[in-house]
Amino acid sequence: MAKAIRRVAVLGSGVMGSGIAAHMANAGLEVLLLDIVPKDTPKDAPKAKRDAIPAGALAATLKTRPAAFFHPSSAKLVSVGNLEDDLEKAGQCDLIVEAIIERLDIKRALFERLEKVVQPHTIVASNTSGLRIHDMVEGRSQQFKKNFLVMHFFNPVRYMKLLELVAGPETDPASMERIARFGRDKLGKGIVVGKDTPNFVGNRIGVHSMMTTIHLMLEEGLKPEDVDNITGSPMGHPRSASFGTADLVGLDTFVHVADNCFKALPEDEERKVFEVPGFIRQMVEKKLLGNKTKAGFYRRGKSKAESEAIDPATIEYRPKDGDEEIAKATKKIAKIEDPKERVRALVADQGKAGAFAWKVLARALAYSARRIGEITDDVVAIDDSMRWGYNWELGPFETWDALGFVETTDRMVKDGVALPKSILDMKAKGAKGFYREDGAVWDLAKGAYVARAKDPREVTLPQLRKGSAPVLQNAGAEAWDLGDGVLGVTFKTKANSIDPDVISMLHEASAKAEDSFRAMVIVNQGEHFCVGANLFGVVMAAQQGAWDQLRTMVKGYQQATQRMKYAAVPVVAAPYGMTLGGGLELCFGCDAVQAAAETYSGLVEVGVGLLPGGAGNLNMLWRALEGLVQGANVDTYAIVTQVFKNIALASVATSAVEAQQFGYFRKTDGVSFDRARQLHEAKQRAIGLAESGYHAPTPRAYVLPGENGIATLRMMVDTLVAGGHASEHDAKIATKVAEVLCGGAAGHTHEVTEQEILDLECEAFLSLCGEPKSQERMQYMLMNNKPLRN
């Protein structure tokens, strides 16, 4: 059994090095971050001065947005040092990741020094994206080469799933497997094994696609905004599309990668594609580098209407005024939910958008096919690279299948697009696509379908469902048999919002799980787990004065979350993405949570003029109190105050780990680093609870602060109002929250029961629904998708 990787050294504290160090710490590893000693610093200078560069980088990384750390406390796992004094410490680590400047001579010199201090089991990996392994390890020992490979992370490291691994001629396969397992299981990365070629897999295909698009734009006389309307969502690519993505990455970085391809690929049949157009070089010279200089292909104004785009002919900014025909066509196509249908509709478009899209896609797909055997042997590797490293919804070969393999191939041949013989042979053999429904994939080298290697933990909801129909269903939700005695509930509403049908299903499914299953999991699909209650239904009922209807809905959801909380079988939620308001209340009603690392959670109802109405006040407070030892003489006011702040300020945790720190999830709840494995891990958690003698919890009651607590919290709010930090209506909402959390005016006189809190919560929710300013907030959110502070 290979030695576990527990301690990691990262050499180089630039953007990539710091990001790698942060994510290693996110995974609970001890990290040593080293960099050079500041110029002209004497050897006898205080250690803090000699470590100033990595120390400054670590401090800056704590402030980056989006955040590199799941929670600031993770930074405590990172220690800093310098490459002169502390290299021996790096040698004692299990893994060393080099992320220094992309200069061969400097890397070689560092590896020569490292060789003298590393242990036999230590793996040394370079994060290079352009240098060859053979060149980097020249002159090193056989032992060093055996444990040397490339680990190419994508930026930002925390958020990008792709991790490219590349072996050298003498890399031990066991070292590759050890790092692949570590990257997959510990870091939550998607592993793509590439060959030792310039820019490996993701950047080779991605930069070619970007450069093809830019050259075609100039040939066709389109504007950057026209191109981005085509190459964004309609093509199944991120909304930032081509030029928005370049601004995000930085034009200097983009030019560096393209130049590296051009220099290092003299035999590439499309080498000229990688030649950077003159206008982009002029932009770099003028420091028009994108978001980091606040001006690139686009320059933002104070409002969306004032945004400007670059004119490639003059290198001057002008108001964004793209082609109306393209804008109209692509706006309609972008609304299609299924990315396969979307890209088909785009290519089928008979106007400028469809014609441009076809030219870009035909060249990109053909280029990808011609790279098989050179950069990787596997079409899946290319597709995975583009989905995980560039956030494409479909990889090149998945796109080819979506457009129809035979039809697309025939059209390419007709248009004179150069295809490799392997593609023509594939068509001649009657293949209808690269991927088959049975999981097989076409191997272009073998000329046949082969079984696709798959991690059994990476399972989707449709794959896990048993039977041809759900166990329970209504218009808003379904419950399916997921096997092994587990019932799975999934919502079908828009953005998985909570409506009366969802509430009804939670009641029915809890009863069904108790009768016929041993556990239940809430496993939604779509972009977000649950964005909360159906706000439209709430505001309509409030405006019509349908108070009985609202009361029934509120009490129904309260009872649904409590029904799950006290069910005879364990209930597990699997939140991810936006898990807000009622979505978080749903998690509160479960025995355990298996959250995706990238889960953004909070009780945000005050933003729409309300307070949590689905037992959120009760269960968030009860979770905060559950660790109190019986008999301890504890003033609950301090705990109530912290819960009050989180609700009244609508505090949103920006990771599952931060949600644990906020008390939204328990410290014992699971965190899935890879969303592809979350469903499996949630199901296993539910089974584990069922098999370990599960019994439903016992209802609890607590003495709460009562009227004194309400008054003190109100003073805190009044101070915010007086300072102009909150409005009078904010104060009214906050006071309602305080009254509920303090157990009402009499909360200090007795142990307050759960039902008392629920009754207070329901009445407070209904009273706020009747407030005109709350109705204004709800309407504004529905119309503008952002809160109104009135």
C-alpha cells in the first residue's frame, strides 16, 4: 500500500502556487509554502523578513474573491518559509508541487537542489503548462525521475475540477496511480491523463478554439459582442463566452499560452491559428489586460447600458452595439434548457449566427479528432478536459454526437474540413456516435467501441433509480426507489423551489419511507439544490389577503420539516449550489447532510421582507443549543444573538465548510469535494445511519432570553438604524426575528417548546406578509432578481 499523502510542500507562492496551497489546506493537509527570499535581504535578517514573499501571498490569498479557502481557518494549516533556508523541510513532505516561474534553467536548478533532500517516497510534481518533462529532469537521478510527473491545475484551483497528470518516460506507474487517487479522492479533482506535449490537453484544445474564433471574427467582420452572443450559452459554453473569458483569464496570460503553442508546435497543421493577431498584442502593450486592469475586450461602465467593447481596428472603446439579427437569434436559443438541443438549434440557424457557429465548431471538432494519439489516446479525456477545465457543457465529441455524428461528418467532408482517417473509418463501420447509451465509447485507435472506465461512485439520479416509475409523484416532486432500501425525493419545480406540491410530497415520502424503506435522501437535480419558497405564490396570496391559505402553507412546511426530523428512519439531504431560505430549512429537518463543497447557504428571507417560515428559526437555534451539557448554567442570550445576526443580516456561507462554521450544517455532516460523487456519498451516509442503530431524536425545550433579550437585540438594531446602516423596515423585521428567537416576551420564565417557537414564527411570518413594504420587497425581487432596501 502506497504511503498516504499527509504533508505537501508548494514551491512558488504566485497566483497558482497560493491557490494550490489553499486547496490542499481545504482538504485538511498540512502545507508548507515556500518562495524566494526578497532581493538584497541579508542571511542574518529576521526569519519573518526572509519569508516575506510567501507570507504576503498567503495574506493576499485570504482576501481573494472568489475565496480560495473554504473558510479562513483552513489557512492555519499553511506555514511559510523560503527556498534558501527551508528546502530540507520540503524534502520531508510526501508531495512537492513546483509552481515557480516558467523558465527551464530555473526549474532545473531547483530540481537539482531538491534531489539532495527528498525522501525515496516523495513525489515531485511540476505545475508547468508548457515545458517538457524530459527537459526539466535532465541530469537527475533515476530515483528522482521515477517519482517525477506533471500535476497541472487550472485556475482558480478551488473551483476548477480539472487536474491534468502527465508522466515522463521514466515515471513509475505506481507514482502516477498514487497521485491520481490522491487528486480524485482527497482533492475532488477530475483526472485527465495527457501526453508530454505543449499545453497538454485542455489548453491545447481550448486555446485553438479561442484563436480560431478570433481569426474568424476578423475574417467575417463581426464584433466581439457578436461573437460572444454566439459562443456563450448557445454553444454550450460559459456565459462569459470567448472574449469575456479572455478578460477573466487575462490577456497577458492568454497571449503567453498561445505564443507557447506557436513556438512549440512547428509541425502542427494549424500552427498559424495560434499566431496572436496584432490588435491583441497592442492591447497587451497598452495594459488592456481584462478584468485585472478593468479594461480588456470590454470595459464596464457604471451601468450595463454604459458598457463598452474594443474596436479591433482602432484599439479604441465604443458603446456595445452588436448585430441585432445575431442578438435576437442567440437570445432565443440561449433559453433552451438542454445544451444538446441548444447547440443543434444554433447550428440549424439560417442566419449569421448559425453560419459563424458552424465554421467555429467544424474546425474545433476536426482539430480535436486530429489530436487523438498525439495529446491523449482517449476522446473522453478531451471531453472531460473541456467540461472540467473550460466549463463547457459539452466536450467536442459530445457536441459532435449532439449535432449528429453522421450528418456532421458528411457536412465537414462537403465543406472541405480536414478529418483524420480514423473518423472516416468510424463512419464507414456504421458508428452512429462516439458514445453509446450502454456506456461504451468509440476508440479511434482501435476502430471499435470499448467499455468506458467509470468510477462506480460517480452515479447520477437517473442511473440509480429502480423501476420504470416513481414510487410517489405529483406535479412538483417525485420519490424513487434508489435501491438498498433508500427512498430518494427530488423536486421538479423551477429552480427546485418549494411549493404546496413539494410540501405535500415531503409528508407523503416520509410516511412511505417509514413503511417500506430504511432511509430517505433528498437529492435534487439542476443548477441549484433549492432557492427557497415560491415567492410568487406568497406575494400573490398576501396581496389578495388570503391569510388562511398562507397560514396553511407555512404550517404545512413547518410540519413537513419537523416530520422528517422525527421520522422513524434517517433522512439525509444532499445540498449543492444555492441552498437558500426554505432550501436550508429543508436541510435543518434532516438527520444529516452530505453537502457539495460548493454549497452557498443561508436564511435570506429578510431580503424579501420576511423571516424564515419553515421552522428555520427553531431549528437553527436548536442546533446551536444542542451541544450544551445538561445542567450547565449557560446564559443562552449569547447563542441567541449569534443566530439572530445570521438571520437578520441574511449571512450566506460560501462553502459547505463555512456553513459548518456558521452552524447551518453540523460539524459531523459530510462534505463532497466532487459533486459527481455526492449522490453516492449521500446514499451511503443514509445507509450508514440506518445500519448503526438509528433512532429518531427526542424533542427538546430550552429557557430562552425572553423580553430582556428582545429589548437588548432591539437596541442593537436601533443603533444600526441611527447610523444609517438599516432602515426602519429592516428594524421591524429584525424585531420579529428577535421575538421568535427569544421565545416571546415570556421565554425566560419556562422551558420553551418547539411548538411555541413554531407558533411565534408562523404569526411573525404572516404579519410581515401583510406589510406593504414587505410586499414591495417581494415584488422587486421577482422583477429584478435582487433585494430592495426600503
